[in-house]
Amino acid sequence: GVTPDSLVGLCMERSLDMVAGMMGTLQAGGAYLPLDPTYADDRLSYILQDSQAAVVLIQEKFREKVGSLLAGDAELLAVDTQWTEIRESVSALAARGIELRPDVTPRNLSHVLYTASSAGKPKGVLVEHGALVTRINWMQRCHPLNENDVVLLNATDGPDVSMWQLFWPLM
């Protein structure tokens, strides 16, 4: 059910599951919404309500925390314990000839970042695929990475800098 510009929350610790969730969201055409599991409940609740994310990917250990904060009929999916269900869903789509979204354009959202709340309620910043790709291509032209390089992911998964720290090496 993920379509271009739909938001998919991702509440996980840094892990391969987190990267798989981000990449799967983008492949499906959705926009990744980072939800740091260390956020206070009121911040998480506000972001979930404000963003109206219809799907939230979690690690099982965060089910109780995030589940109690979800808006309406949002779907909660634990990527570390529900791989069989995920695999069956993908297989069923493939059997019907449904592929991952080829219709995403540079103007569609890639991710949404919520600002710090020091000046009131956090605000969602919408970032398009074109902006992310332009930034990563610029970085690669100016500071080319190769297979011998290592990039430290030292930013939390909320700030914009974390997006290029993650996607640049994956490029």
C-alpha cells in the first residue's frame, strides 16, 4: 500500500534492519520518516500524529512503546521478527505481476525530517528525491568514494546529514 509520497515511519536502532527498512521504503516509492526510539513519548506521539504515517516499521523490542502512540489505523510491522510475513507479501505481489514502484520522480518525497522542538512544536521538512540525489552526486564529484573508503555514520538518524552519510556509501 505504499505509494509515492506516502510516509513510512522507521523506529529502530542502527542496524541492517534499519537500512533494509529505509531502502525498502524508497524502493516502494514511499518516504522514510526517521523516528529515533530514544525520543520522548510526547515527541514520538506528536510526529506520528502530525505525519499521519500509515505504516511504521520497528524492531520488535519497540512494539509496545510505538504501538501505544500510533495514530488511528496505522500499521505496525516488526522487520526483525516478521520476515516470513514480509517475504510472503512480496512474493504475492510478484506473482500478480506487481513490481516495485517505477513511477517515482525526482519531485516525490524521499524522506521527512522533523526539526528540533526548542521553538515550539516540531515541523516536518519534506525532502525530495532530486535534492538527495543532487547532494550525493555533488559529494561524489568533489570527494570521490571508492571501495577502500569508510564513512562514519555519526549523526543520529533524524538530521539531514545522516541521509548523506548513509546513502553516499551505498551509492
